Amino acid sequence: MRFIICYDISDDKKRNKVSKLLKAYGIRTQLSLFEVEADKETIINLLNEVEKEIDEIDKFFIYPVDNEKKIIRMGIAKNGALTFVI
């Protein structure tokens, strides 16, 4: 299943640890937003790892995305070309 994961962590050190952790699970699409393709057990493992790094003032959200529906991405690629993927 696909998930969108986003976070708001104020402490630079903690935010960098969470970001590095998420890079092992998925693709960074924005500074604090990742797309992850994983099963339930993997997401639970990820949550356990993240829980060790954040505290009660931080925010960490996981949104499941229906695999039946297509994701539309638009934006400027590194080479300057407009991308549009369905």
C-alpha cells in the first residue's frame, strides 16, 4: 500500500534523523513529505523508530493512499522541464 508521510519537527537534529530514516523507506517529494510503498508491518516498524526520535510537540502524520487511484505529479524537474506523471 502507498502512504504519504509528512512531519513538522522543530529541532534540527531530530528532524534530520527522521528525514534520514524516511529516506530508507521511501521517496522524498518535498522537504517534509515522503511517499512510501510498504505493508502494514513495515509501517509499524517505521512508527516505532520515529517514536524514539520525536516528542510531544512534534507532528508526524501518515496518510494511506488508495492504490486503485492514480497520483498526478506536476512540477519542474531538475533539468528545468515540466513533468506530468499519471
